[in-house]
Amino acid sequence: METIRLNNMQFHSHIGVLPEERVVGQDIQIDVEMKTNFKQLVTSDDVKDTLNYGLVFDEVAEVVANSRDELIETLGAKIIATIKRHHGEQLDRLIVRIRKLGLPIDGILANVEIELEG
């Protein structure tokens, strides 16, 4: 089994429960972990024989850009659905982690993170 990870993809989003989160927006980080069985990886050097992570990045970026959800859990579910729609036949396991940075919480907190598996 091969693992491909896209780590700390950074986006500015307009998701959140509070009005200021939806208007001003905030920075988020997203990790995508994809496990797949690629027998060709040891014999081929062609991108068509693997899961093209450049396409996955573009798909995640598009979902974030179009999202106005309140919950990062909903955003995560949309990201999973999009990746599975385009690459599902190549995936054995898919994990998405989303971190909200700079939270409007009165206290010291680096971020909040959710993890979804699909």
C-alpha cells in the first residue's frame, strides 16, 4: 500500500458560525492522506500510473473557494466527496484533516482540528 499526503495546504475561507468568520474570513490548513495500491509505481515513471496530487490540490482549493458552510466538518465531508468522485477507484483509504487558525475564542489556543475518514 502506498500513502500520498498533501500536508498543510493553506487557504483563506469564509466558513464559520460567527458572522465575522463569514465576512472577514480566516485562514485554514488542510491535510489530505490517501492510501492506495499502485503496483505500477515500481515500474513506471508516468503520472497517469499514480494518483495525481496536483489535481487533488486543485479540487480541494475549489471546494474551499466555493464553501460558505458554518462547520469545518461539513467542509471536510465535501472535500472527501469530491476526491472520491474523481479518484475513488484509486483509493483504499482517505483521511482529511482541517485546522482553523486564529479562532475567535477568548483564550490561548493554536488551532482546532477535525479529522474525517471516508
